[in-house]
Amino acid sequence: MNMEPSISAPVHSTDKVHESKDMDTISLSSSHCQAHDTPHIHKVGIPPKQNLLKEIKATVKETFFADDPLRPFKDQTGSKRFILVMQTIFPILEWGRSYNITKFRGDIIAGLTIASLCIPQDIAYAKLANLDPQYGLCKSPTVYFLHCIDLSCSSTCIYTCYCLKCLSDSSFVPPLIYALMGSSRDIAIGPVAVVSLLLGTLLQNEVDSKKEAETYRRLAFTATFFAGITQATLGFFRLGFLIDFLSHAAVVGFMGGAAITIALQQLKGLLGIQVFTKKTDIVSVLHSVFVSAHHGWNWQTIVIGLSFLAFLLFAKYIVKYIEKGINPSSVKEIYFSGQYLPKGFKIGVVAGMIGLTEAIAIGRTFASMKDYQLDGNKEMVALGTMNIVGSMTSCYVATGSFSRSAVNYMAGCQTAVSNIVMSFIVFLTLQFITPLFKYTPNAILAAIIISAVLGLVDFEAAILIWKIDKFDFIACIGAFFGVVFSSVEIGLLIAVAISFAKILLQVTRPRTAILGNLPGTTVYRNIQQYPGATKVQGVLIVRVDSAIYFSNSNYVKERILRWLVDEEEELKASYQPKIQFLIVEMSPVTDIDTSGIHALEELHKSLQKRDVQLILSNPGPVVINKLHESNFANTIGEDKIFLTVADAVASCCPKLATEV
């Protein structure tokens, strides 16, 4: 194929031809065209053909291995490669070599600080997962007498006792695993409010936590196991981009709605209500609260919960027994077969994805603040591994906690050693100090949860989303109201559905724009963005701002034709010459498939019937290659494909000049 640029012969118009110092520039206006005697028009280059196998290999590499993880292994000896493999799996072996006493001082202070938060938070969050202080969820359920200290009540209330270590293990084992395998220096690992609520809601839909306590507990461990499998699989196969389908706006709305739901659920403990709805929507919760207003509220509990004063004296229910020590293995309690296996798998996948989304978002936030890179795939493998191990050691789903991570950061943590310090403190607590927690009242736990989750309602983020993108705001508010007025599952479903709807809308309805010339230049821009840009007489310039695929090819063709019809009607009304050339600016068109080629062919035929010539400007290497492979370049003529819009307009101008 001849790649030499074509030279248009000089044509004289009725206007005076102006010469310029820059012999490569052609300036055009809407009323007349100005051309040099010998304009140099560049042609679009065709990339050399690639081997099919190499092309597939390059595509796979860019999709799954964009960070080129194997680069450090090149030209290394066998022993060095083994060391690099171990450092990849366990990053602590890499950064641990430069660890020093200065960093340890920061880590031990941060670890002690977050350890002081995790025990009361873990007790509170476990309640959200229905692993609360009233129910025996470790080993076999055991009934203990809990004495009601309400003076107006002469009865003795019987409750199934809660075992503290069931949930505190989630702040002991998982943080240790993460410290060895994680790449974030700032994330504090443990149970979190949103995942706890989600897990509790989904589990309760399958098994009653009161009537079938043992089955409920086993299903929780099963869900945790599959949450870990999901996370580790995504990381191992480098499929982390899947979590990006849940947009930031949807996450903001979902987290805000979950925070409101969680806070409302705590009214039971805060007000001392015994009979409370199992539903999570705001209507059912408020109805349950107001129905019990005359006979179900307890003023002592309200005072304790709101003021935090003398909570040991005025708590409504006091737990008289807490088992010390670390839980035994729960491997045999995980359902690997039977009717509960698919249920555990389904719940685990959902909980794992939400936990992963939250942890990655937190990790990226603090990594950007400290200016270091977070390896998303390593994070997924680390989070997955810790939940797999956690499910086998009586832990439920753990992930990165925003509140604890923020405290960890502010306390001066330097590395993941702060998680190890926290785990060690939790271990000592479980072994020796658990009796101190047996007097923790429900009202205090409710207050802890409310104070923790209120920060999840991010009003500033919602306002910013409204200012930037109204469709994003719809996703945000839809997820929020779905959680608040229906359930966590519905809110999550709405969040995912709206996120996908936005993607489909952007893919199927790409933006197009009419371009005009900026006076005195050869630059062509969107006339809506630049009102001073002028249209070229007899030429319609349209830019397509997306790849052209089967999902949008027909729309792109019809939208271009509508632009043409609208422009011709406007010209006809003002008695101006009709459109003779349609230039499609293809710089943003990164790819095109067979449906896109077919749409261009149909567009070309439609334009021929209107006596309008189709001209293409600056197709990329992938697009120009496919245009030639499909023979479409020969169909419209290779002299109708130009490197720039200015070159394309210059080729039209001489012809227009002789006809106007």
C-alpha cells in the first residue's frame, strides 16, 4: 500500500490567498477556506501485522498482569528466585529486613491503642452477626441464669450465655495472618459493622439463631470459609478488577444506609426493649420501638447507654460467665457437604466481596496518604487466607476496619507489626482478663456500635457525588434507601444493579459531539465546550467518544445521521449550502468490532444516497488495521482517511471553493 502523502493542487478562490510563515498550517473559517500552495497532508500509518499468538499473549498480559509481576524474576538465579517467591507470598520477609527499633516504637503504641478498641467493638459487632452476648455460639449452647436488676421485675431471666472468645478470636488469628501476607502498613484487621450486619442478616434468613444455635454457628464458619476462598481466588487469578464494578458512589450509599440500619437496631439495647422486630427496615424498627414505648423501655438502661455513667451499677442484664482461653479448631464444624453447603457458599461470596471492597478502599486511602503502592492482588490473597484460617479457628469474617485503621494511622503505626501487637494483647486478654468483660452491659455495647457506625454516613462524599455526577448520586441514594427501607440484601442488589446500569448506559449510549474550528488555529473542538468554535461550511465534523462495539454500533450510526439531519434542516432554514462532507473524528475510538464495521458500511451507504462523502480522521492502530482487514478502507477510498481533522478539512476545501 502506498503510504506517501498526497499533495493537493493549488486552487484559487474568490478570496485573496494569504501566505503564512508556517507552511504546514492550514487555517479555515466557516465562510471561506484558506490553503497554502503546497499543503502537506499526512496519512494514517498502518501498524505491522502481529502474530496471532503474540497478540493474544499481549492482551492477556495487559488484562491480568498489567503490573508485570514476573519482572523481578528475570535474569535471577534459582536461589534468588526462591527468595523472591517467598517475599511475594510473605511481604514481611522483604520489609522486615529494614525493620528497626524506631519503627517498633510507633507500631507498639499503635498496636496497644487499637487493642483497647477491638475487644468492646468485637463484642458489639458480633451482636450484629447474631453472635451476641445472649447466645452460646461456642461449642454446645449452654444456658446460664442472668439476673435482671430492674427493681420492678421479680423474675429471673434465663438467657443462653455468650462466649467472648468466639468473636475475639477474629481479632487474634486473622491479624496475625494478614501481618505476614498483607501489603498495607496501616490496615487494622478485625470484624466490621457492615459485614457483621450483612452476615447476620443473610444467616438469619437461612437458620434461626435462637432455635438452631449450633447449626447457625456452623453455617457462620462455613460462610467465612467460602468468603476467604472467594477473596483468595480473585487475588490468585488476578481478577481484582471485578470489585471495581461496585462503584464508589454505590459503596457510599450502601455504607451510609447500613450505618443507619445498624444504629436503629441498637435501640433495642439502648432502650432496654425485650420484644423487638427481627426485620431491619426503618419502618419495622421504629414501629417496634414506639409500640413498646409505654411498657418496654427501661430508664436505667437509657441513662447508662446515653451517659455512660456508672454502667456496672445500672446495666439491665449482666453476664455471669465468660469462658477464658482461645477457641479450639472449628474445621469439623464447617459444612463441606449437605444442604447447608450451597447456602454457606452463597453467603460467603457476598460477604467476601463486600469485605474485600471495604478493605481495598481503606488500604488504597492510607497508601495514597503515605505515598506507597498497594498490591491489590496480594491484598486479596492475604485477606482470603486469613479468613480461610479464621474459619478453622472459630472466627467469623474479618476485614479492614476503617475506624481502627484510622486510629492505627493517627497513633503512628509504621508497619503491619501493629496488627501483631494487637493480636498479642487480645491473646493475653482472652487468657487472663476476660472476667473484666463479664460486666459489660448491653446498653454500653449499643452505644459503642452507634458511635462507631455514625462515621460511616459520609455526607460530604454524598454532596460531592451530587456535584460531580447526578447518575452516580442516583446510585448512591438508591443503595442508601434500599438498605434503610428494605434490607441489606436489597440495598446491595440495588447498588450492584445501578452500577451495572451505568456501565451499560455508557457502553450502549456513548457521547458524540459536533466539532468546530478555533479561529486562527487548526484545532477542532466541541462547539458546546467552545462556543467560539466555528463550523466549516459544507462540512459536518462529528466526534465519537467511545469504542464502537455491537452494543452501541447501531446507536452511533443513527446518532451521526441525526446530527446530519438536524444540521441540514438548520442550513436549509438559513438558505446556506448543504452538507457535502461528513468527517468522523475517531481519536477516542479505541477499538471496533465487526458490528461496528458493519455500522460504518451502512452509514457510508446512507450518506451516498444523500450525496455526502464519508471521511475518517485519525483512527487508532487497532481501528485502522481492522478497517483495512475488512476492506472498508478501500470501500470509502484510502484518500478519505486522514491523520487529523485539519488535514481532512483541507482536502475538502479546494472542492468547496470551486463550487461556492
